[in-house]
Amino acid sequence: DPPVQKYEYQAEVSRLMDLIVNSLYSNKEVFFRELISNASDALDKLRFLSVTDPELLKDAVDLDIRVQTDKDNGTITITDTGIGMTRQELVDCLGTIAQSGTAKFLKAVKDSKGAGADNNLIGQFGVGFYSAFLVSDRVVVSTKSPKSDKQYVWEGKANASSYTIREETDPEKLIPRGTCLTLYMKRDDKGFAHPERIQKLVKNYSQFVSFPIYTWQEKGFTKEVEVDEDPAETKKDGEDGKDEKKKKTKTMVERYWDWELTNETQPIWLRNPKEVTTEEYNEFYKKTFNEYLDPLASSHFTTEGEVEFRSILYVPAIAPTGRDDIINPKTKNIRLYVKRVFISDDFDGELFPRYLSFVKGVVDSNDLPLNVSREILQESRIVRIMRKRLVRKAFDMILGISMSENREDYEKFWENFGKNLKLGCIEDRENHKRIAPLLRFFSSQSDEEMISLDEYVENMKPEQKDIYYIATDSLTSARNTPFLERLSEKDFEVLFLIDPIDEVAIQNLKSYKEKNFVDISKEDLDLGDKNEKEKEMKQEFGQTCEWIKKHLGDKVSSVQISNRLSTSPCVLVSGKFGWSANMERLMKAQAV
Ligand code: ADP
Ligand code: MG
């Protein structure tokens, strides 16, 4: 026999295994979802590669998943005809932590110190392949990659710090391609190894897998059997009783075992939106993107005409943690399919501008070639049109949240993704019209609840021409600024821009509904009421101004009479064309 080689797990895996094996997590059946989704991923990979290399399919033409249970021995076997793994891949994939979901889980465990937290987190983040050990004492993975002519067996036990790999030698166990995974269930979990139980799990968890899942089921068909009149002499097989006594026909059930197609294989995005429930959309989202919270909104649509595609888009409930994510377009948030074949989720702004990269979803096009490459995507006219439509739909979806009766929904959205929209003001002139109504700010008349620009405009006084704002570092300094005095007296509302990005965003917008944004801290603030009194004041205090300017010298560029104050004697304002005080502060902070 070829040698059995022993390997130690990477330290993180050992820690993860400990957590899983000792967990009191009650929703153990998540193991099934994880393993089926791995099988489905492996099939996706193979299908994608076979587009350019049809030879890959020759060993096994059918792309499917088969689940067999043995209730007497307490085992479950999951077989796929996917991409399989080489010996090295077994070490890399099942001996180290590569996947982000599992890493997220470990980080969350580290961050949360409460007792029992681990148990809830397992369900929230998913622990991938290792979830098999929630229910199994021993897991055997026998796998054959088209890249290798040998089949290898990985074997791991719960509570062990090492695993083994050997070559498969049992001819009965050789498979043409793919992976066959056998779970030896823990004593208390043998109940999973029942055909009906597995059938239920497939229906619950895997309705969105786009490959057929077969389960090994006991079936029966009825047949008419001739039996003797005397029930004591009834025989199972009617043909046996050949003697010519009195006969009677009876209906019998013949039992046998066979594969049964157990899931619905039509992808959810191909279904009629009218027939898909919110729960189904949410389930699909959570499964596809490894999320544990329902999305804030979803949008399912088909576009026709020049370019045809179907899509489901989602707005997540929370922003990813980590600051970089705001502008990281490589989020794997959009999964592109061509004619139902998964192509890629590795985009860098091709389908969504970076400020909208938080939007998640699937896009399925019939117009792109199956072997579409990165270069094709970047230059394709079709992709450009798709992008335009997707962006428009994303804005419609966000607008939908903003119009929801539940004001909290949009507050949540704004808290998580408001910055992204402000970035959009700076980076996407073309969509200003769509972005502006979605912006929210505090104001001098609403410093607890944020208002929209529409609400601002509605609240404008008849004689008011412009939209006023002040940019500062906090609500408190905005409230207390002397610049507000005259405006408050006239009951003009002033937007409080307290996020560093606000001022640049507003300056990029320039106007809203034909009303200019005006910084109240700049010189020449025109409140529309220049009057005789100002002329008089200028005459009376002109010399005083000159005197002050002489004493301050280069520290100020001019000293002027103004009507913008009512109680304070003087105020420092910024030049018309210079930076505002806030901007100067920000620039200084950045220069450090
Ligand atoms: P993830 O699926 O998120 O990558 P998992 O822990 O579920 O993480 O799986 C780890 C890796 O093991 C997968 O990325 C894949 O490379 C490999 N793998 C797991 N199951 C299979 C399978 N049935 N066929 C081929 N490769 C698999
Ligand atoms: Mg997985």
C-alpha cells in the first residue's frame, strides 16, 4: 500500500477545530449547507473551465451532486463531479484557513468575549468545510482532480491536531473526477443519516444550487399480485404459487432504492419576480454572499432591448468592517453569469463605480461570450451599457429605501453608506441628479434628525435665494458659530456639514433644484437685504476698518463692514475664492 502521510493543521485550523468540536451550537444542520455549497462551487469551477477546455468533461459528463445515507452505519456520503483537488490542494484547502468567511468567524470570536458567543457566531459566519465536525467524529474526503492522474484521500478526526493523506487504492472507490466526502456521524447526530432527513435538508438549504442534487431514496411501486384465497398462505411473489387453487389478486408494493432529484435547479433570478417571496430573495442573498443579516433592500429585474440581462441587486444591512472597504471596488460583491454559467466575481469597477461597490448581486447576461476575459469586459460596449443600467437600478433601489414608511431603514442606510454617496458627488458628475436627493444633513433647524435637500428647499423662505451651509468639525461648533446670527434672525435654515467629506461633496454639486449652495462663512454673503443703513455704516466706520487693517497687516486680506452679524461685534470670514476655515483645517490635518 502507498504510504499514509501525516500533516499538522495550521495553528488557526486547530483553534477553529477546537471551537467547533466543543461548541454547543444547536443549529448543527448548517454543516449540510456548507458542504453542498462547496460541491456546487467545485462544479461551477469545472463548468467554467470546460467552456474553453471541453476535454475536461470527458471523464464524467454530468455535473451533479449525489447524497447517500446509511442509517445503520450512521454515515452520509456527498459526491460531486466537480473540479476535485490535487494532493497539494488538499493540503492548502483543508489544512489551512484560506477562505474569508472562516477568517471572519475567527476574528469575531476574538473580538467577542461573552460566554457562548462562539456558538452564535458559527451560524452567523459559517465555518466552511470544518463545519463537518459539528456532527462527525471522522471525515474522509476522496478526490480526483483532472490535473492529476491519481485520486487522494484526506482523512481527519474530531479532536485531532493532524490529518492524513494517502492515495486511493480501493478500485471500488475510484471516481472519474470530483470529490466524494464521507461523514461518520457522532453518536448523537446519527439521526442526520436518514434518507428523509437529508431530503428535507436539501429542500431547505439548497434550493438555490443550480446543479441537480440527487438523494438516495427508497421507492416503491404497486403491482397486482395473484394470491391464494387463504391469507395464511399468501406469498410475496404471485408467480410462485402455480397450483390451480382459488386465486385472488392483491395490490402489493415493490420496494427498491434509486436516485431521486431533490432540488429545484432553476436559478432564482430566472424566475418570475412575482412568484419569488422576500424570504427567498433574502435566503439567496445570505447563502450567496455569506451574510447573516437580511439585506436592507433588493431589486430583481430584466432589461431588454440593446442588451439583455437579468439581475438581482441588494443593499446590505451593514457596511463591511475595516476602513478601506468604503472605496475598495474589489469586493467580490457582483457575481457575473453568462447564460447561467458563473464567470467571475472579480471586478474592479467594470460593473459598478467604486463608490457603489457596496451593492451586492448577481448579473446574468446572454449577450456576452462564455469565454469572456478581463480585457473583453473592460472594453466591451455591452458591459458599458450594462453598467449604466445597473447603476440606475441601484439608485432606484436606494431611493426606494428612502421613501420607505419606516424612516429607520434609511437612517441605517445613511449611517452605513452615506459616505459612499458623498464620494459619488465628487466622482460621478453624470449621476448628480440621482445622488443629490439621497443626501442627508443636520441643519440649524434640525440638529437631531437629518434632513434631505428636498426638505430644505421646501422650508426655504419666499425671499431666500440660496441654500446655506456651514462646514465645521462638530455640531456644537456649528450651532455656536457667529455666522449663524443673521440667518437665524431671518429664520433661514443652514445646513451643518460636519463630516470632512461634506464640503467637497457639496461644492461638487454646486446647486440643487437651481439653487446655489452658499457657504455662510465666506465674504460677501448676500442675504438679499442690502439697505441704506449699510451705506451709512460704511461711511461712519470706514476709517475704523482702515485702522484695524493697518494694525493687523498681512494677517487679514481686508476688513469690511457687514450686515451678517446681529449680536457679535466682528467675525473672521474666508475670502470668496480661498479655502473655508474648515477646509484649511482639513488640509492642515492631512499635511501632517
Ligand atoms: P470556501 O468554500 O469558502 O472556500 P471551505 O472551508 O468551505 O471554504 O472550503 C475550503 C476549500 O476547500 C474550498 O475553497 C475549495 O478549494 C476546497 N474544497 C472544499 N470542498 C470541495 C469540493 N467538494 N471539491 C473541490 N474543492 C473543495
Ligand atoms: Mg465553502
